[in-house]
Amino acid sequence: MTIAMAHAVGNANVRAAALALAERGMLAEFWTCLAWDHRWLADRLLPAGIIRECRRRGLPYPVLSVTHTRPLRELGRLTAARLGFSGLVRHETGRFCIDAVNHDLDRAFARRLPALPALTGIYTYEDSAAASLQAARQLGIHGFYELPIGYWRAHRAILGEEAELQPAWAPTIAILHDGDAKLARKERELELADTVVVPSHFVRETLASSPVAPERVRVIPYGCSDPTTVPRETNLHAPLRLLAVGGLSQRKGLSYLFAAARQLGTAVRLTVIGKREGGSACPALDTELAQVRYIESLPHPEILREMRAHDVLLFPTLFDGFGLVILEALAQGLPVISTPNSGAPDVLSDGVDGFIIPIRDSEALVERVARLARDRSLLRDMSEAALATARRATWDVYRQRLAEMISAPVPA
């Protein structure tokens, strides 16, 4: 198999997928918007703040050597957002919104495919694949399509229900603002895909009512970096240090998280790290953030340090295909409390390295946290089990599984 890939941002799972192919000589080209090489002179000369942002777009050299970039719209998006030109990045309609960035890359990638005669397949991602999957079909090559979060109809059903249950938090729910054209595009991408790759069995279950036949779905859970070797400090008597990391949306179960923290009171200290989502003001969120330690954004190494300085990660999400933060926390020795709608059951063993609780259940969250606060020996045992789980779920394991799957795809 010889594969070309495209993704606008190139986040951790995308970089790992591209490297999986490059390591085996299977990656023909990788298309993205911006790419950074830490060996460049600019990496040593630019101000530290700029360098941190640039390194977010860093790629491993085997991928960088076959990378093509399409930077203008993405640079416009980043610049407009920093300068406060909200109209230019307005959801779905702004000239430099993320949808415009995705569609521009998709069209450019699709135009490139006929010039790669030895190509046997493409690997694409949700919201940026309609044109390239159509081109692949016309060329008679295999279309792999990764769906990281879940089928949009299931997503909208759960979050639509949530908006009715928790109207004060509805402004943070992004999918409720998606227009018909965007949703139709998601549906078209699924129809065109030959193989749909998902990171968890939860995502596979959401596809039950989709146009995708079950035999065309492949589950490949994501991975994490090698677990820390830094000894963890035993927290015997202090309040339990709780951490939540991720976008600040009710999709993440925020209202239930904060309700649990209020009920636990002085027995815990909660730190929240994440940027706001949804694009609208949410007074309920403002009120809750004022009561906890809140950090809007940190570079990834500093997030890992925060994880090592806490005792438990809370991730009571309502809808996530696979919470990468779960494995990142396990790799730092943090037990994780999450829900079935997160990919957690694909990696966690309930009661061993964390707990799996129902969605929308702050009482269950309180009970599990209180149990760990009372029993610090259980917390220590679960921390050791978390590290053991992470050792079995590294990015090396992910890359091997993905490459094996791509080498033997579902027949088109």
C-alpha cells in the first residue's frame, strides 16, 4: 500500500498515524496547513512564546520530508483570532473559519491525487474529506476515513437532549450550531469512505444508524507517550488534587463536574485547564470557573507536569470518541474517572486503574472521588495500575496496529 494523507492541523493522533506509514515506507505525501521543523534556525531565534506555538505544528522528520503545506487560510485563521476579528472566523461562514480551512485543504489534496500514479489509497479525516474521497473513488483507490468523535446524528441527539436538561450550559455546545450543509457533508464523507477508522467501540456503536456497513468499520484505539519514570509523591493527608483538562463545553460534562466538586467541598482541590468552546457567553461557566483554579492554556509538557502534581483526572464527558487526555493522565500515574462515552472502556479496567461512571451522574462522581480521598492506599495502587495500563497502550502500539490494518483493508 502507498498512501497519501491530509489533515489541516496535524494533532497528536494524526502525527502518529502519518509516522506509522512513513516508518514502513507507505507514506507517499502528507498534506497539512502549517508544519514546523525544530532544526530550523528560526526555532532558536524567535521569541519563546512564538516558538511554543510553532512547535505545536512540529512533525517527525520522516513525515516532514514528504509534507506539502497550504498555509494561507490557516495563517489567516490564527491571525484573525488573535487580533479579535471575529467575523473572519465566524462559525462556518467566516473567510478564515476552520471549515474554510478544511475545505480548502480538501480541494487542494483532491486535485493532487491524479498526479500520484503509484498511489493505492488515501487517509482522510472528518470535515475535510468529501472532495478527496470523491477523487479517490474516481481513481479507483481505497478511501480510508477517520471519525474521531462519533456519528453526528448520535452526537446531536445526546447534546440536543443535554441543552434541554441544562439550558444554562447550552451556549457551550458547538454542534447545535452546525448548519445543514455541514451535516450533509459529514454524511457524504461517510458514504464515500471504503474503510471507516474509529478510535473506540463507543464510536463504532454510534454508527449503527449511519450509512456505513459494520464490516467497513475498524477500531484502533489511540496511544500515549511512554509513561513517566518520575516517582509520584504520595498524598496521604492533603485534600485530593483533582484535575480536568479539555475544551470547556457541556459536551465534556462540565456542569456535573462542578456539581461534584461543590458537594465534595474542602476534601478536594480542583484545577481546570482548557479553552472555552461554543463561541457564546456562558454565565454559568464563568461562575464556576471563579471558584476553582483555572488555567486557559498550557504547552503540552506543562500539562504533563500538572498531571504529575495531581491525584485524579476527572473526565465525565457526554460524547467523545476517545479522550486522549485519559491515556496521557494514565501515563503520568493518574487514575481516571470517566464515562462509557469517552473511549475509556477500551483502555480502563473499572476499579483497577480508574472508574467508569454513567453520563450525567455527579453523585457517582462524588462517590468515586470520596472513596479515593478516604483510602489513599487504594489511590496509590490505582496510580501504579495506571502506569501499567499506559505501558500497554503507547503510540508505538497504535502505530503498529494502524499500519497492519491499512496493509489489509476492507475490500472496496
